[in-house]
Amino acid sequence: MNKRLLFTAALAFATTAIAFAAEAAAVKNIVIVHGALADGSGWRKATDILEKRGFNVTIVQQPITSLDDDVAATKRVLDLQDGPVLLVGHSYGGMVITEAGNDPAVAGLVYVAAFQPDKGESLLSLASSKPAGSMDIKETKDGKYLYLDPGAFAADFAADLPQAEADFMAKSQVFAAKQAFSAKITQPAWRTKKSWSIVATEDRSINPELERDMAKRAGSDVTEIKASHAVFASQPEKVADAIETAARKAGE
């Protein structure tokens, strides 16, 4: 074999090795924490897309009885993963991943139209810092839990979904304990982990400007998608694209 052939073979081998290393570096485990006033079923389309791309996706069905309970539920799912994890949170789920993300298995965090709190902040303190849309929140009779009026769910939460899909989400929503919304963050994981943020520009549940401000403060890479608060369901392909990008960069 002459020198030119040796060089070509060596170059081809090096290129293959680099490509393999890049592929091996991608985080393959994705754990998703849904938000309040919803459950994990709305993530089905995005999950199917990600799994077809080779990712292992798990949805946490946390009780939303307290922030501590929800962090514990998330950690139980993290314990089942084999290898590093990209932790994704929607809405209130952003509060959960901010604490649970301190788990050593977590390589990065993705906030999807989510609260991205700093130490000492609660969902209520952040939500009240900038006006959002007219969320028609109701209390249960015992005064301990909150839910979104099913009649207002489509307009307030999922305006860009087909009516039947929005109606199902309203019927399957998970009521949120008041104490979950008032709990304060103690150790924000985004201070020590890579983070990404998806801003839903038509969000009526969280002010898009608040989403932008929280992401900027955290130094997160930002993707803006024209969608309602239910961006994960109405724009699953775009959300999956952003998560895939994060998974690949988290492994670098």
C-alpha cells in the first residue's frame, strides 16, 4: 500500500472514530416531568418522535401533592435510568427539575414553557412577577387543591390544539396542591448544569417575557416556538427537535 492509500485509509478511520465518538457522547435517556393542570399523556407524540430517533424516553407521573413529593417521584424514575439523563420539565415541571436536576445522573435540563426558578423563589412568586393571560383557576371544596376550569381550559392552556384534544386534557388534568405552588427552591440545578429553554410565544399561562427573562438569567440556550402553553402537544416535532439538540450538546 503506497503512502497516499495509507493516508486515505488513516483519514477514513479517523473520521469514523470521530463520528462514533460524537454519537456515543449524545445523552440517550430523556426523562420528562409534566406540568400542573395536565398529565403525561400529552407528551405521547413528542415521545414517539424521540424514540424513533433512538432515545429512551420516560415520563414521570408525579402526584403534585408537594414539591418534595414531586422531586422524590422524579428521582425514583432517574434511579431506573442506565447512563446520563436529559431532564425535561414543562410549566410547574420546571420547578421540579430545578431541584431534582441536582441528581448526579442528570447531564442537562430542558425547560419547556416552564418556570425556571432561582434559590428562594416559588411558582407563585415568579407567576406574580409578570401578568399572564386570564387563567380561570378554581379551588377544590377543601381549599387545598387548584384546577383549571374545564370550560376555559382550551383558551387558557391549549388554544392551538383541536377542540377534542383540549377537552381530553381538561378532563385528565392533575389537580395541584397549593403548597406545591408556594414551595421555594433551595438549590437550583441550572447553576451547575447545562440548560435549554423553549419559549412558547403565545403562552397565556406563563408570560413569554417571563420565560425569556428566566432563561437569560440562567444562561440557557433558547428556542422560541409560536404555540400555546401546550407547546409540547401542539408542536411535538419542534419540541422534539429542541430536546434532541439539547441531548446531543449535553453529552459534549
